[in-house]
Amino acid sequence: EQAEGSLDIDTRSDVYALGILLYELLTGDTPVNAATLRQAALHEIARIIKEQDTPKPSTRLQSLIRRFQDDADSPIPAPSQIQKIKTICVICEICGP
């Protein structure tokens, strides 16, 4: 709405922004690849945000756990950190996308 210059901007924009912020706090990454957005024109950014499906936070976190477990060169988080990540995955599954 804001990118298109719509005058009909309401609290939905704030809720959407809060959702993006929460997604980033949970996963450590934005729902849409930031590098992709930096390279796209404004109309393309709006299309990507509207049409591109993003992985659920739980999916991103599960892949993060697998990456830590599979990659011998990466620092392995403490078991307590892995448990926290798994708990967040469960919460995300319960709450939905």
C-alpha cells in the first residue's frame, strides 16, 4: 500500500511491519532475501512482497539447526541454544504462518 502511494493506509501496514520484525527476530533473517530486494526496481519489490511465498519461521529454524548439525566447520551452538530454537519451532507450528 505504501509503496504504491495509496492513501488508504491503516493499521494493517503496522501489523504487517510488526510481523516482519517478529519473523526476523525469530529466524535472524528477513522473509524475503534482502540482496534480491536491493537489486530490484520498486515495482518489482512490490510484486515480490505480494506474490512470493516465504518459508514459515519454523522451516527456517529447522534448516538452521540442520546446518549447524551437518556443517563441521560452523560453530555448534550449545544444547540449550538448540533447545530454545526447537521450542520456537514448536511455537511457530502451533501459531501458524
